[in-house]
Amino acid sequence: MPNHRRRRSIAGAVAVAVSLGVVAPATDVSAGALGEHAARADQLLKDGKAHAALEAFDLATDTFWRTSPLQFRTVIFADDVAGFGKYTPRADARFRAGESVTVYLEPIGYGYIVDATGYRVALTSDLEIRTPGGLILAKADDFGDLTWEGRAKSREVHTSIVVALPDLKPGDYLIRLTLADRASTKSASVTMPFAIVE
């Protein structure tokens, strides 16, 4: 599955997953429809109508996806990324100034841009480096892009964003990534603490 990874250098800093913040609300799709589709899928499966049950289940999944805000199933520092769910978590969030940091993300709830060849996912990311007290040391809009294309909707899209850390003094810092969905009004942020060591 295609995945675009972007490497940039920034005069600030970076780092491990913990604080998530949803910026945009979910769409106005009724959450009640989710339960109705799921219940229908369950009943059809009990009735031995597996194909019809799958179609109803797909409707439930689509309803959940449209109703959900943009959020992250996984956000973590990684030593290596080979594909969706194929990554080596970093043991800690301690880095040296000038080191390259990889953040692995699995977003959910994004929209799809439909064209003649199928479906496209398009997310952009902004980056801020902060002190724990909230002082913004560096900021980069449109820092990274995630694009994916296919003939069917994929809910297993991932990305990894690589940041070359600047020369920072030893201490604690935060990296804040904000992803915006080009197919909807949804966006979400994650704040990751990290430390610069000698």
C-alpha cells in the first residue's frame, strides 16, 4: 500500500505518543444508523445469509467512519517502518540533538476523494516544537503529506513523518503534529513528549 513519508529539518525539536486532541467535530451522520446496520448484520448472519450480513456490516463500518472524528489508532516513535502495522517501536523518547526522529501514525475517520480511478486519501500535517510550558520554539505548516489511492476504500492507511532534530539543549520538549483531512473538515492533533540528552 502506497505511503508517502516526508523528511524535513526544522529549527525547533521533537517526540512519544500520549496526548490526543480532536480539533474538528464529526460529521452529522446519525450514530443510531450505526447500531441499526450492526444489528441487521448480526441477524442476517444468524439467518445464514453471510453475503447480505457482510453488506450490512460494511454499511455499519462506513457509518462509523463518517461519524468518527479524525483520530489516531496508533501514534508512536519508531525505529523502522515497513508498512501498515509493520514498525519497530522505539524503546524510549530520548534523542540527541541533530538525530532524525520517525513518528509512525495510523489515522482513522478520514474521508475519501472519489475520482475516475477510485478513492484517494489526502492528509496534510503541521508541526510545532514546544517547551513543556507551552513556548513555541519552531513551527512548520504543511510539514508532511499522506496520500493514498486505490480502487476500494482502505481503512489501513498509515504514514511516518521523519524530522531531523535541530541543535537543542539537553532537556524536555514536545512535538505537536496536527493532521488535516482534505476530503472533509476534520482535523486532529497529537502531542508527544521527548527529551534531548547529551
